Amino acid sequence: MDLRLFIIDPQNDFCDPKGALSVPGADEDMARLARMIGRLNGKINQIHVTLDTHHYVDVAHPIFWTDSNGRHPEQLSTIITVDDVEAGRWRTTNPALQKRALEYVRALRDNNRYALVVWPYHCLIGSWGYGVHPALFEALLDWERDFRMVDFVTKGSNIYTEHYSAVQADVPDPRDPTTMLNTRLIETLESADIIALAGEALNFCLANTVKDVADQFGEENVEKLVLLTDATSPVPGADFEKLTEEFMAEMTRRGMKTATTADFLT
């Protein structure tokens, strides 16, 4: 049996209670996941870990946008719609980027992706928040001691597009190969017999990644996917709760299975 573990963005800014974009419950998620890796150490053939990878200037960071009074977004998760940009309620801090930003939010709408969400500064390259949660990192090191290498997959360094999914950016940029479909990752995963899914956050980066993987796999392969329900948590809030429900309903209908870290392969 070829068993793979696919972990989405298990980074301090998401998983530590002091993280810039801490997801409630994520700290415990990573502790449970680490224990499972220890239990199944010799049975896991490959581990793939995605890393949200951002610059300070980013289309989804406050510095990129200002309101009519020149103030950057201050709320935890400000949503910017096409209407907001067209009406001038939000403009780019750098006027030279206004046209590109308007095209971007229109493309998000037309691609049926999320509206633009401006998040707190998070997962800045080289920062503490960018690092992997310590308990999980130790488990990954233990797994690597048998000369197996964790496959780290970076995403999000293009400042002009969100990259929730590890498979492709929300609006791919043909000028930047890192935003295009990651065929290497898809083909690697497709050869597995079972793919256990974990990471943060359930209703954003994990959901987008899993749906994109499933769309590329073909429906007959979706049943390989097993979501570890106690190793992932959603971003809370009324605006986001429905996203979790929609993701779970769609993917279980398509054949994705679920398990807990304690029950998986026992």
C-alpha cells in the first residue's frame, strides 16, 4: 500500500495561538497529527507539506489597499468586492497597480473563487510565523531519519494573486510558472493508494487544495482521499462557516472519506 500524507500550511502563524492568523484549535490539530505520524512512521511512503509563502507587500495584505481617507484595512478579514474597487471605496496604495487590481478582483469573481479577503500580515518569508509548528516539525524530522525526504511545496510568493490552493493560484499568471497548475504535485499524488489530508485552514487553503486535486484526479480517484477531521480546523466567523459546510458536502458526495488521527489505519 502506497500511503501519502498531504499537510496544508501547518505553520506557526496559523497553528500557534500567538500566530498572526491563528486558527482556533490548530495547535491541538498539529499535536494529534504529530502523534499519528509517530504511530504510522514506517507505513507512510511520502509526506507532502505546503507552505504559505508571502512578502510583506501582497494583494491580500493591508498595505496593498487604502480607503478614501488613505487608511489601510484594519479589520481581521476585510472583504473587498468588485463593486468596492469600481466605486473607489478601496484603492491600491500604489496607484500604478489600480488597473491590475481591478482586473484581479474581476477575475476572482469570474473564476467563481472567493471575493478578495485582506488578511493580517502572515507567513512572511523567513519569519517565525513562516516556520512549521514545532510538534509537527519534530515528527517530520523523526520520519526523515530513515533517509526519507519531506516534499515541501511553497505557494503564494507572487504578490498579485492569492494562492489558497497548493495546486494553482486563484488567478494564475501566465508570466509566473509558480502560479500555474502544479502538474508535478498532481502526478505524484495520483500514484498513491491512500492520501491522508490535514492542515489549515479547513475552509480556505485545505478546501481549495483538495478540490483542485480532486478536479485534476478524475472522479474515480477521489476515493483515495481521507480527511483527518481532528487535524484541521476552519477560520471562524459567520462569513466563513458556510464554506466549511459546502466543502464537506461536496467532497464527501464525490467520494472523499473521513477519519480521525486515532482511528486512521487502526
